[in-house]
Amino acid sequence: MKRKQPPLPISALPEHGQSRAELLAELEKFAENDPDYRAGRTFSLTYHLGDEHEQFLSDAGRKFASANGLNPSAFQSLKSMETQLVAAGARLFHGPPDVTGIMTAGGTEGCMLAVKTYRDRARRLRRVKKPEMVVPRTAHVAWLKGAEYFGIRLRFIPETADLGPDLEKLPKLINRRTIMVLGSAPEYPRGMIDPIAAMAKIAADAHVPMHVDACVGGFILPFMEMNGEELPDWDFRARGVTSISADLHKYGYAGKGASLILYRNGDLFKDQIFVETDWPGGVFASAGMLGTRPGAAYASAWATLGHIGTDGYRKLAAETLNTTETLKAGITTIKGLTIIGKPQGPLFAYRSTDKRLDIFAVGDRMEARGWHIDRVQNPDGLHAMVTIRHTEVVDEYLADLKAAVDEVRADPKLAQSGSAATYGMLAHVPMRGMVKKRVREIFAGLYAPGGGTADLSATSARGIGGMMDRLATRIAARRARKERRR
Ligand SMILES: Cc1ncc(COP(=O)(O)O)c(C=O)c1O
């Protein structure tokens, strides 16, 4: 007799496989508590063009679901798609004919590869042993991760009063150990485009490579420009820009796992390639970080670019920018809120101008209304990565935001509860080492056997509270020691 299956969820491999239909139905249930990105409720993480497009991505991906980009000479199908995507990116970013690059699994892989490439180049050509890189404060965290992974010392460019990198300070930060300078178009925290041309000129004059992180902007800025928007030179047009990363899976609306990294020429690209000659498995070479690379990511990206086309991307850019401007204008009409810096493009963040209005508490009240919004710090704010999905929800978002602000004004104690308290403390506790330790503990907790919890307000507020207590005890002990010495 066939044994009855254990009920899902699967906490061990079931003895007998279950039916596809049953499992597909079960998968629907997993999604029940996810943020509703189809209805434009998320302001990061997803770029959803609609169900029909999602079906197209999966149909295109299915054709190459088992294909592997690991060996470019085996699946020549994938290599051809990659070559075409690289060529399309090179044209879009005004590159010379020599532009050389690959498709990566995402923005982070591209950022990390650039760090590795320029470290190895500096080591090879200039014998740099203690490498450094120069980045604006707003560089995406992937760059900080790359620096940590590859042992690079970070030198941050101080900010000017209008929140851009201070160009006067930049030349002094470059020295013989500098492997690269970074600029973003736009940067993630505030959506501002760094002064790429001026930074690239400084870098070129010092004979140092300059990378542009256009992970966000790569597939929207060119179309904004085609639509007549005046933007500063942010791509290969700027002399001194040696490489660019641009995500297909963001404003390119490709399936997840697709980005480009492009170098001005093949010589710069060479240091990205890993080669091992003595491995018993054979002589091995690889241009990216991954081993196996999913064929579906290539096929869905290739098909998406072909399907949307220049006119489609121009239309998407126009509508997205229109929505962004409507949101920004609406937010600034709410008393006590203002946009941070001068964003150009589909990203921005806003903050409170009123000490009694805690922006993180406003975030909590928005969350309670079903909006998934990222928090930023220095200054504290709420973030928006606007996509085509948000066009239909602008009025609802603004009405909810106004209501959330009113709620927090009526009850300022909301700032001391929920995740607002946690975010507030994480942003402001001066002992960053302690914060780091605590965040690591919280994060490890998420991966505890059984899945842990992702609820910041439940676990970490308590943990952070404990941390604050310990901090207070330490300060009191230090004071007592001082007193005794007197
Ligand atoms: C400017 C910038 N660079 C890099 C990344 C990393 O991209 P990914 O999440 O695809 O790894 C992001 C992600 O939002 C970004 O905004």
C-alpha cells in the first residue's frame, strides 16, 4: 500500500515524490505573505512588467533551462546571446568598438569583478601590494562588500553640502596604491548621479581606472536622454571611464540573474579572467565569479531586450519618470517631508524636516498599510525605487503617506516602538562595532535551523535594547573609573 505523504511543508526529503500539480499549488501558498509587487506595493527588489511579460520570461528561459554558460565554447547559443547583449550595451553607453565584457548574475557580481580586475591590474602593472579604492559615501554596499572580500582599503570621498562627492578632495585621496575610482549613475541611497565626467578626468590624469556603477541607471538613463532629458555625461562618453556595470534585471525588465559588465577595451578586461593550469580537472578559465551559469537568464534577457526594443524602453522611461516626479511633488506637499538631495532618475529618498516627526515611524505606518519600503540613513529617510508598476498606485501611496504622517504626529511615541525603534537605534548608536556585532547576531538568527524570524520589531528591538543597556553600563563604569582616579 502506498504510504501517506507527510503534510507539507517539506522539512525532510519526502519518501515518495509528490505530484507536480500538488507542489505547484503549494508554491502559491508560499507567496501568500510576500509583498504584493504585482500591485506596485514594493519599492525595491522587483521590476514587474506584468503577468504576460512574466510568462514570456519563463517561456524564453524554459528553452535554455538546462543549458550552462560555464563553458562558452560548449553552449555557443548562450555565448552568442551574451555577445549580442554586450554589443547592445556598448552601443547604448556610447562605447568605442573595442568594448569587451560579459553577462553577470547581477549588479553585485559586476561590482565585485571590477574590484578584483583593478586590484589584479594594479598588482601586475604597478606592483601595488596594499591596494586602496576611492569611492563616494553613497557607493552601493556591493562595493564595500567587494573591498572587504578582496582586501582593499576604502577611501571615502567626503560629501559637499549638497550631498555630492567633494571633487576638490578627490585628487588628494588618489595615491600610488589606488586601484580604481568609482562613480554611480545614479547612486542607490539618494538617486543622485555622481559628477562622472569630472571624476573620470581626475582619475585619468592620475592614470587610475574609473568604473561607473550604472546598475540602476544603465537601462533607463539612455532612454531618458533619447526622450530629450538633459543629463551630464555618465557613460563611455566621459574620457577616463574605463568600465560600466548595468543591470538587465532592473530597468531592463529581464528575468532575475542578468547584468552586464563592460570594459572600454579588451586589455582592461583581461585581468577579470581567472586561469588555472594545473588542476587535475583540466586547464580551466573563467571570466566571471560563478561556475555554472543558468541558461535561462541569458535567454530571458536576450528575448526581453528584443521584445521591448528602443521605443518600448523610451515609453517605459517616460512613464516611470512621470510617476517619479508626481510622487516627489506629492511628497513635498506633505508638511514635514522633503526630498533628500537632487535625485535624477527613478530613485529618490525623502526625510522629515520636523524633529517631532520620526520618519522611521512613518515607514512603520506605511508598512502597516501594506507598502514595502526601504529605510536609509545619514540622513534617516524612506526610499523609493520607482518602476512602471507604481503608475497606478501614486494617489493611494500619497494618501496613505499623508495618513501615516498624521498618525505619527498624533502619537510621537510610535517612534519608540515597532521597527522604527530598531532602525532609529541602528542608525544612531555611536559604537558602530557593537551595532555590527548585533546585526550579525540578528542575521545569523534568520538562518537558524527552522528559519528563525525576519521580524525586526520582535527580535532586534529587544536585542538592541539589551545592547543599549550594556552600552549604558559601560559608560557608567568608565565614568566611575574616572571619578576614582580623581
Ligand atoms: C547602484 C547599485 N549598484 C549595485 C547594486 C547591486 O545589484 P544586485 O542587487 O543586482 O546585485 C544595486 C542594487 O540595488 C544598486 O542600486
